[in-house]
Amino acid sequence: MLASHCVAAAEADYASLKARLQGGDTSLDFRALRLAYADSPAYAPNHVSSLVQRRAVEKALAAEHFSEAIPLLEKWLAQDYLNPFAHLGAVRAYAKTGDTARSQLHDAVVVGLFDSICRRDEGRSENRPCPVVSIDEEHFFLVMNGFRIDSQHGAMCQGELPCNVYEVVNRKTQAAVTVYLDISRPLRYSQTHSGAPPAPSPVPP
């Protein structure tokens, strides 16, 4: 009974926060939104359908078919609303088709998602890993920071949290950095939904 109550509460929290964001309120707590999503029945990180949608969008954007990309993006967002790459694509597609307001909204979502992944003093040691809710969030965070991946391995953070540890180099400064990302949520999902494993996403170069 308690577990059902917690799931229902998470679902209500996610639905409420998502509705606020879709209504244009970008002042909300994006980390609370992401974690509520991960605790809700809607949670389905990096499912095969999301990867299919991503490839279709990337193809349309690469060909500069921006009007064609928009319905593809809307379909992707309907299935995977917090996917940061979907919002990045929407920023460009709406800007190129003259819908400045929607482009700016998606840009604000991109910033909110990025800022919420790693807070101050997080991600630089196994004691304070940054929580991610999908493989795409990992890659988004690394790409947006301008990191080049040298190597990656798994580890246990805080003695109990499965983490991906990335050895990266800042492309601008050439500084070597170690990044610790808590993958407990997407890993737990893949383990409990063995019939629907997360699809691998392209690893940033």
C-alpha cells in the first residue's frame, strides 16, 4: 500500500511539474521534475522508440528540412518529454521556421535540464555523483560541457550507487577531468523491465 501511494504521489508530482513547464513556467525545479519522472509510471528511459525518433529528427535537421522536423520532434517529445536532445532539436527547428517563442521556450528547457544534472560540488568525486535519469542525459551533459571522452568505467559511488565514471578532457582548456554520474535510476529500470531494455545511444566523440 505504501509503495502504491509513493508511486501515485510521484505520478501526480511529475504530471503537475510537466504541465507547468508545458505551460511556459521555466522557473520550476528541473531536478525535482526529472526525479519525479524517474519515480513515476511514465518513466521509460532511452527506449527503442526514442532512439528511432531521434534518428528521424537528426536526418531531417541535417537535410535542413526544418518544417518536416517539427512534427517528428513533437512526436518524440510526446513519447520522451524530458529528452534533452529533443529540446535541442526543437530550439533549432522552431528558430529556423520563425517561431521564436517556441524556440526560446525549448532553449530555456535545455538550460534548465543541463543546470539540474550537476549542482555545485557534484560530479567530481564518488561521494557526490550527479544523478541522471537516462543514457541521453549522460551524453547531453558531457557534450554541453565540451568534454572529449578518453575512457569510461563503472564504479560504486557512496558505497551503494552504481555510477558511470568518465575520464574526459575539456576541449577548450585541455584540462583532464573525472566525472561521476549516478546511473541507479536507469539501471534499476532496465533491470526491472527486462523485456524493454534501454536502447544504446550514440556516444559523443
